[in-house]
Amino acid sequence: MNLSIITVASILVEGRRQRMVEARLMHSYHNTKQKKVIYLLDSFPVLSQTFVLQEILELQRKGLAIDVFSLFVPSSGEVATGGWSTKVSVTYASHQPRLSLLALAIRRFFLAPQRFLRTALLTMAHHNPRTAISYLGYSAFVADQIEQQGIAHIHAHFAMGGASVAQIVHLLTAIPYSFTTHAYDIYLTRGSTLAYKMCMAHFVATCSIYNKHYLQKLVDQHIGKRIHCIYVGLNLDLFPAPTGIATTPAKVPLIVAVSRLVDKKGLLYLVLACHVLKDQGYNFTCRIVGEGPQRPFLEQTIRQLALTESVELFGAATHEQVINMYQQAAIVTLPCIITTNGDRDGIPNALMEALYMRIPVVSTAVSGIPELVSEERNGLLVPPQDTSALAAALARLLDDGALRSRLGQAGRQTIIERFDVAKNAQYLIDLFFDTEQLPMPITIPPRYEAERLASRYEQQI
């Protein structure tokens, strides 16, 4: 009898609390002066993800109040420097004492026991026990923070831990969430896992139409309509006014590649193409800018091919250093590939930057790259893993100054029209506060249904 009374009371309290949360949410969404969003990331700030920072800063310039939460502190090899700490303040969930996280989780249970138990069971069903417990603790902390601050929306970048915690916070609080997917987080993640994360999201953004079509095949039509392509944009103000394009290259023309030193960037094929060019008598310098796990392998290959005088592994560089290299470059290249485990790039930022700087680019027809680089219009595309074709395209640009000039001019216009962060950030704001879809119901399709949809797509490919 007492147990029944407690159960009924908890249901009534939880229902009243839920109505209060939803009423506050709707007031927040309709009140244009109260637009607060949190950005939730796995690790921040990271040097290879400066586009996230630029997006946040642009949203702030447009009047959106943003708090940034990161699950973890970046490792020393990944952390971005150069004044980031003065631009965005970051709260780290993993910095909170474990006892504090436990206390917040217990408090969350007593506030809404049925909701918490359902959330905990779902989390345990989709993650291993250790990860699930960590995510529940982090989610209790984030939920407590955002309810205190009147946050109206949660947005994560990458369909990884940050998106999982955003979804758990949504289950605990009914505050809507969304996330942006990019590349490895899509293609190295099981389709059923992606489908589950997308099924409750207010919307899902991704950085290419190629990705959008892939994701839509993992879910039903209703959820698929909430998947949007929003191109990663450049802050055009960070780039100097272009100078005239030199139709005659420098005495030793510079070929630049800016990327992490990982397999999917195809840098091995660039080194091999440089070997072909040297055998053909071309004099040039190829500078590969970035760091990553492939460095020892690339160094060894450069030595074995006797290219140490022509191919340079520059290492990590600041934005200012990269701009200076662009200004000296005759060509920027990034011969991306699809790796044996399915990993691939999205639309590389380095190619966008080069096009805006009016530098002709050579890349491959992989993933979303053809959405940026149009063959013979603003760059050259070659098949992936084709050393001969890559060498031929580089040689063609080295030989033809008029072609370099024509492609460079068209490339800048492409960025202005479709890859300006100021324009693309407004699309995000419109989606954050799209009242026609709010409040999003907490709909949880059975796990087997997500797996069935994912398996159906995997069989097709």
C-alpha cells in the first residue's frame, strides 16, 4: 500500500515537473531575447577542429549566447593554441569530482525516478557498462547546469560521446538536442548506433550532401527529413585580400598539402606522385603541413625515394603560417582516399581555404569533395589511389599558368557563394529555434528496428 502511494506520488511529481520544463522551453523558444545554446563536444579545443570554433564565434556575433561543454581535455598533442582560451570558455565534465557526479545522478533519480530509470536502462543497452555509467554522470552534471542557466537547446559536434551525452540529457530533461556529423564519426560507427542517436534529435546536420544521403538510408523517412546538409564555412575575414595570381610560377614552385598525417588523406600517393614528377625532370618543393601517426612512415618513404630535397614534412603550423604558405603556393593538393576500414574525409577545410585564396587545387572524387571542387571549373579531380593521374594533374598545373589563374578565380567565388560561415551559421540558428517541431516528443523506436534499417543499408553497399 505504501509502495503504491509512493509510486503514484512520484508519477504526479514527475508529470508536474515535466510540464514545467516544457512550458519553460516553449517560453524560451518564443522569446527572441532569450536564445541560449550549449555546444557539447568530446574534446575541445582541438587543432584539427578549428572550424567548430569559427562556427561558435560566428553564432555569438549573431547574438546567440553559447556555453561550451567538453567531456574531456584534449591531449597535449591535439590541443589548439594561439589564444583559443581567450575566445571561448570551456567547462569540462571530466574535471568534476566523481562523488559530485554521483550525487547529481542520485538527485536526478529522486526528482524523476521513472524517467531516470528508463534513461539508465536505455543507456546501458547502447553502451558498455563503464561508458554508460560515465555518460550518466556527465549527463546529470550537464543537465543540472543547463537547467540552472535556462538553456533552450543542446548541440553536439561529431556523432560520438558528445552526441550520446546530449541524447541522454534530452531523455532526462526533455530539452531538445541536435548534432553535426562530419566524417570518421559516420563511417567508423555502426549504422544502428547512428540511427539510435538520430531518432530523438530535433535535427541532424552534416557537412555534405554525400553524408546526408548516407545517413538518410539508415532511418525512416520521418527522421530522414530532419537531416540537413550545412556546409562547414570559413570566416572570410581571417584571410587577407587576394593578390594577383602569378601565371608564371616561382623558380622553384611550391606544392602545399595541409592535413593531419593520417591514412585517409592519401599523402602516401602525393609522395609517390612527387617521385614521378622528379623522374620527369620537374623542379619543385612539396610541403606537407600537419602532424599525425603516419609521420614515421612518410619520413621513411621520402628517404627511400631520395626525395628529402623536394618533399618536406613541415609539422604543425599556426593559421598565420598556413596563410603565408598559401600566398607562396602554386598548387594546393589533398589526394584523399577511402581506407580499408571505410574511413574517409568530408570536405577538407584546407581545400576551402586554398580556393578562397585563389590557389588551384588537385584532389580526388571521394565523399563530399566533388561538392566543393568541380572538375575543370575550380580545380582538378583524379581517381583516388592513382599515382599516375595525380602526377599528371600536378604537372599540368605546373606547366599551365593560364589554367592556374582561371581555376583560382573560380575557386574564390565558390567559397563566397556556398562556404561562408556567416551565411551557414544562420541556417543553424533557424534550425535551433524552429518552433514548428517543438517540443520534440521523446520517441524511442525499438533497438531492433534501428538495427534492421542499418542492416538493410549495409546489405545494399
